[in-house]
Amino acid sequence: MTRLQYLLPQHWLSKLMFRFARIENTWLKNTFTHWFVKTYQVDLSEAKREHVEDYKHFNDFFTRSLKPSARVIDKSQIICPVDGAVSQVGKINASQIVQAKNRLYNVEQLLGNDIRSSEFTEGFFTTIYLSPKDYHRIHMPYDGTLLSMSYIPGDLFSVNQQTTENIDNLFARNERVVCYFETEFGLCAFVLVGAIFVGSMQTVWHGQINPPYKKQVQHFDYQGQAITLKKGEELGRFNMGSTIVMLMPNQDNQFTLQAGEVVKMGQSLLA
């Protein structure tokens, strides 16, 4: 299956899914969404709208909001920004990050060789995978002021465990959006990684970033605009699921997580 992904028209399939997910035909939308809920065992009791019929189209369902009581924002300085499973967690050593067992990749490549990548030669990180059943809105893990954002074009390989273990530099070759925040910990980088059928990402300050899929890196400078987000506020969303990577500067308060651990948005990431 991994080898097949090299042959698939990844962007074309993702465009097709983007359009399909916005079809408003009632029968088609309801039939597919009911199948999805059953297949992936989605817990709709947490959603503000508990019935499939209440959603305009599949993407409206997929990016559903939750009841305020469904997630509690911990008082910790850093919280989990998403629901998902921890793919990897640990230290950044000489700009190297663990992707999977016996597979490392480079921070500079992940960040598109941005000048700010030199801030993360050391530090700590976590990679969290969002499965199809998960809540797909992304929230701020800390208080932060937005400095800049970069859209980095690339492939759209799957980001599931099998692909992560078999394709080198996966997160540094897939299409992604990198957000830089000034925080009480220093400069932090927050990376949204696209994937096949998941090539649509958006943020609260920009709106939909892709599609269209561009061929050049794009930079957006927000310094001086005073865009400040509080811990727990919505940062953006995946229109279909994917992966986030959090890069933190070299601090003592490292993440208390383990690979494979299931996490929920709002829980503390610190001891």
C-alpha cells in the first residue's frame, strides 16, 4: 500500500475529496456520513449537533464543533491542541527529530529552510496524529502572538502509522503550514501537515489556505498586527484529518507524553 502512494495522483484525489465533502445533496450527504460514523465509531454525543441530518454537507460534519462541556481546558501552561494519538515525542537533537523507529528527519527541512529554523536546533517536540473519528478543530496549546505563517507545497502521502514507518522525511516532504508564535517560552513553531484526501487546511486569521495547491513557498508576515490567541482558543482546522507537529525551544518543562498515547484537546502536556 505504501508503494502505491507514489503512483497515485495525490493532489487530484484530494481535490476530488474536497469537492465531494461539500456536496449538499441530502440523500448522498446523509448516507455517506452515516456510513462514516458507523465505520469509524464517531462519538456524536459530544457534538453540538448530534444528528447527521443537521449538517449542511460532509465537511460541515467533519469539522463539527463540540459541546462546551466536552473538553476541559487545563490550567497548565501548555495544553494538548487536538484530539488524537501521540506519534512521537522527545528532544530535538542537533536539528534532528524522530519520525518513527530508526527514522529521523531534519527541522530545517520541516520548516522549509526558514531563517527561524535555527531557533530549533535543540528543544523538544511532539507529533500528534488525528484519525478520521477525531475532533478536527485545532486549538492554541499556549498563549501566543502570531509572528508569521508559511505555506510549503509538497506531496500528500498518507500520515498513518504504516506510512510514517516506511517513507523517509514524510512530514518534511508533505504539504504543510507552519505558524510561528511568540510565547512566554520563547519562539514556538506549530506545523499543520497535509495528507492525501486532507489537502485542505485553514486558520482563524487567514481562512482556507489550500486548495488551490501552489508550487512556491508563500510567507505571511503578521508582526505589528497584534494577532494574539489565548490557550484553548481555536487556531484552525483540518478539512479531513492529518497530523500536527509542535516545536518548543530548549526548556526544562518537557512534554509528559508517550508514543501511542491517546490524547484529548485541553489536557495538560506538562507534569
